[in-house]
Amino acid sequence: MRIGMIGTGYVGLVTGSCFSEMGNDVWCVDVDAAKIDQLRQGKIPIYEPSLEAIVKRNVEQKRLHFSTELKEALDASLFVFIAVGTPPDSFGAADLRYVFDVARSIGEQMESYKIIVAKSTIPVGTTLQIKEIIQRALAKRGRDDLDFDVAFCPEFLKEGSAVEDFMKPDRIVIGTENNRTSEFLKELFAPFTMRENRLLSMSIPSAELTKYASNCMLATRISFMNELARFCEQVDADIDEIRHGMGSDSRIGSSFLYAGIGYGGSCFPKDVKALIHSGRQAGMPFSLLESVEAINQKQRRWFFEKIKVYYGGDIRGKVFALWGLSFKPNTDDVREAPALDLIPWLIEEGAYVRAYDPVAKDNAEKELIQVAACLEASHEERLIFCIDNYEALCDADALLVLTEWSLFRRPDFDKIKSCLKNPVIFDGRNQYSPTYMHERGFIYQAVGRRLDP
Ligand SMILES: NC(=O)c1ccc[n+]([C@@H]2O[C@H](COP(=O)([O-])OP(=O)(O)OC[C@H]3O[C@@H](n4cnc5c(N)ncnc54)[C@H](O)[C@@H]3O)[C@@H](O)[C@H]2O)c1
């Protein structure tokens, strides 16, 4: 089948590449000419395990094409996926301007029947707005004779395991207006559902809301555990023991029950905000989600205050080794990553940071340059990016663990102790056993943990 993928970011690149891996011809389009140039040279602009090999193979076999020209993809394809960003606007609503720009361009340039599939995460009603925009653009050029269908097909891939998630999905949701479209889409997705039929066909509004509902549910679990973890510290309970106790109930399950320093990334924060906004607009505020969001914002600050309290409220001149810049392991994505809040807070209060991340350093540096510009002139000495996690520890007063990269799970604790000025670890991801750390002579502060009696 022939597919156009408009927007070649995390979702578009993974989706387009995986479709081509299944034998489809795919045209990936992006307005970012530098990105398309890089991809044409076989260079992957993001870090995503096993993606590079798939891109290389399918480019070589001429099934995967990259272009800045929408028209090229439109002329070549039956399915046209929209996978551009929908970041939050200043009110927390999903900013739909990129989606609508693409819809307008499709209406201005299409010449034959197309199935337009929105893959970006968009509020209820947006797919039908896309349809209206295309209809208006067609009418403007006197081509309202051209037939097309719209559909919404949310993406559930997770950064860090995106290829695996796309190739072996838990479920594929398709929202359509008619049988013709759902039959076409069922055929397109058939190779991904061969072992077990995991395809759920529903109305477009239900599909649009399913995506938000899923992310908001997961965010709710995380905020619940984070608030519970803070309570644990008040009552001398241990959040990890509670996690096991709760998670073994099959009605609850064990996923997304980890306390930490709050959720981040490009999806949970913005999708929670967007659903809150949609609820308010509909005159039906989501009070639960408003709390989920507030708890998440508080969690990072709480962790920061915990560090400050340890130093008697004054961290001036202290040096912190910081492990983990990405919002989660196995990705270079730093959107809404805890490190991007923590680093400016630490520097603003006079501390020094020696940061290390296996892959996210460049992205973090780009983001922090803007923050650093607002800080005092000496910021450059205050933030150093290290090339090795142990190098980051040199002469530091304490280690902060902010991302649970597997590299940090079983580090050489003797080496940590010998590099740090003092054996102090603030662990925002609950990676180590408090009792073990205590026995090794560390002062170990985590999130809602206690020493074994
Ligand atoms: N990243 C994730 O893990 C994830 C998972 C599920 C769903 N989503 C959703 O998918 C959508 C895309 O997310 P992403 O993380 O891939 O975003 P991204 O920012 O990585 O990529 C978006 C791409 O679209 C391009 N673009 C913008 N306007 C364009 C236009 N007019 N024509 C062609 N390209 C254009 C941008 O240059 C960029 O490369 C969002 O709605 C997001 O919520 C993301």
C-alpha cells in the first residue's frame, strides 16, 4: 500500500519506517529541511532503539522516501497520515495550528481520492474540523468533486520502545465514519494484528477521547503514587512495599505504580492539560485531572526542597552530580524532563551541576542555553556536561539520580563513594535499596522509602 506520513518527528518517523518495513511504500514529509536532509543521508535525528537499521534497510530497498514536498507524498499515496506536533498553547489547550495547516495544504493540492488519517493526539471534534478545512480548500479551487475520507487513529507507542510497540501493538484503535474507511484501514493494519486481532474499530470522537483517556489514566496512577509516597514519609511507611502490595491485586496491576519525581515527556503533561482545558470548555471541569496536574508540578519542587532541607536551606557553593537528563530512559527526548526544572533551580540558588546522560546531552544543552541566558553570567562554570557518569561525581557533594537508565541501576558504589566528597545520594527514581545503601555507608534519600526495621 502507498502511504504519506506528514510530520517526521518521533511518531511520524517510527510509524512511517515501520509501515515500510511491512512492505508498504512510504513517503515521509517534514517542513524541517535539515531533518529531511539528514534522513536522506541515513542519519537518524532522534535516539530510538533499532530504528536506524529499519530506516537504512527500507531506504536502500526504495520503499521509504523522505521529502519536504507534501505534493510528492499526496500524489504517491492512498493513505495520508497527519503526525505533526500538537503542543500545549498558553492556556494548556492543544495547539492545532500545525494539524490545520497540513489539512489546508492537502485540500489545496490533492488530485484524487485519499484517506486522511489523523495520528497526532487531538481533542474530540478535531478530525471533523480537518474534514471541513479540506472541503473548504477543495471548494475554493473548484474541486469539490474530489472524494476523500477522514479517520482518526491514535498512536500508543512509547518513546524508548517505539519500534517494538508499533510492530507488536497492545491494540490498534481506528475511528472512522463509514465502513469503506474502516475496511481499508483494517487491511493496512492486518500485518500488525496477525497473531491476535487487536484492532478496535469505533466512532471518531470515541477514538479521539480514547487516546486522552489512556494517557490521563496513566498520569493519574503516577500522581496518586507520588502523593502516597510523600505521605509514606510522614508515617514511616515504604512506597515500594505498598507498590508490591497494591500491584499484586489483579484489578490494579503492577504497571505505572512507581513513585518518583513526576511524569514528563511530550505526551502526559500536555495531554492532561489539554483534557482539563476541553472539560472546562465543555462546562464540565475535570477536577481529578486538575489535582493530577497539580501533584505532578509539586513533586519536582518537593524533591528540590528535600535536597535543600538536607543542607539546612542553603545550597550555595554545593556541587551536584546529576545522572539523567532525558524524561525517561532509552530516549534523547528532554521535553518536560525533571532535569530541566531541577538544574535551573539548583543554579539559581548558587549550586554547581555536573550532569551526565547517555544520549540526551545535546537536546538538554539546547534547552538549557535559553534558561542559562536568564541566569547570571557565570552560569557556564555552574553547569558542566560530563562524558561519563563517574566523571560527573568528581568532587561533588552529592549525587542526584533523575532518570532510571539501566546503566545507573547497578553502579560501582565503591567508585561512587571514592569520587564524591560525601557519600550522599538523592534518588528521584527509587533505584536502590535504602537498607543496602545504609549498610554501604551512604546517606540515601529517595521518594517515600524507609530503612528496613
Ligand atoms: N512522542 C510520542 O511519544 C507520542 C506518542 C503518541 C502520540 N504522540 C502524538 O503525535 C504527535 C506528534 O508527536 P511527535 O512527538 O512525533 O512530535 P515531533 O515534534 O517530534 O514531530 C512533529 C514533526 O512535524 C513537523 N511538522 C510541523 N508542521 C509540519 C507541516 N506543516 N508539514 C510537515 N511536517 C510538519 C515538525 O517539523 C516535526 O518534525 C503529537 O500530537 C503527539 O501528541 C506522540
